[in-house]
Amino acid sequence: MRDVPIGDFLDSLADRVPAPGGGAVAALHAAQSAALLGMVARYSTGPTFADHADVVERVLVRADALRADALELAEDDAEAFRAVTTTYQLPKETDEEKTARSAAIATALAAAAEPPAAVIVAAMHLVAMAEELLPVGNPNVVTDVAAAADAARAAATTARLNVEVNLAGVTDDVVRDRLAATVGEVDDLAARADRVAAAVRERVGS
């Protein structure tokens, strides 16, 4: 994901292949959100912003880390989806094979839900960082705070679908409940992201 030109990635995304797909897109939304927040933070340094240097520095460090994490999650998602595809190709001629296949599918589906769930968690951090940066960041790049919030929102809502599509096949109650709880945070996250964007629009329009 780090070395493929964007045009080649989009070609792969448009191709009739199992991965990359929506999960990778969700992770890339998160990576773009983090990159935007890092950019805003870098424009919000120096004497003018000295009173809030601690906030800016914290956002900057965290944004750079989340950008790298999100790219890894895009790769993890593609790999996990390929694993699911492989398990559905396992033999199912005998009862033993059917049992083994069902267990392998359940395990693979649980694993496939983990990267998008982690994207949702990353998006939670990104929206919180946008909220922090909005009142103290450089006003000349305030629209990029809104863009970051919108990208984080897209990351979370897209990732939610990729968790939900796997949940029915997850047989481990503890894992399923944890994943469901993560998914349950998305509506609040989306509302917060919308409020950040609305605040920026109000500021730009005033």
C-alpha cells in the first residue's frame, strides 16, 4: 500500500479480484484523515500558536502514528479477506471436512472483522483530534480540519459495514460482543464529525 501508485491501486480496486475492497478504502480514508490533521498541526506551530503548542504537538505525533497504522490496516484487511475466500474453498465432502470447514470459516470471519474494527477505533481518535485542533489550529487551514473529520467519518461508516457483514459468522460470543460494541460507537462518532464540519462551515461563512 505504501509503494503502489494511486492509479495502480484504483485499477486493482476496480478489478474483479477479492481484494482490495471496501475495507482497504475505509483504512485509506483514515490514513487521509490523519495526514490532513498532521498538515494542519504543522501549519499551527511557531510563536503565534505558542499557547497551544502542547495540543498541536500531541496531535501531530498521534496523527503521524495513525497514518502509518491505517496503511497497515489496509494491508491487513486485504490479507484477511483473502483468507476468508480460501476457507470457503475447503473441501466439504465428509462430515469431518464440513466441521473443519465451518470452524475455519468462523475463525477467518472473526479475523476479517478485526482490521475494520481497528479502523473504527482509529477514526474515533481522529475525530477527537479534529475537535482538539479546531479551536487552536491555524485558521488558514481550518477547512482541512473539516475535511479530516469527514474522512474519519467515512472511514468509520465504511468500516462498520465490513465488520457487520462478518458478525453473523463469528461464533465466539466474546469476540462478537466486542466487535458489536465497537460498531455501536459509529453513530456517535459520525455525529461528532458532522459537528466539526458544521462548525468549520459556520466559521468560513461568517
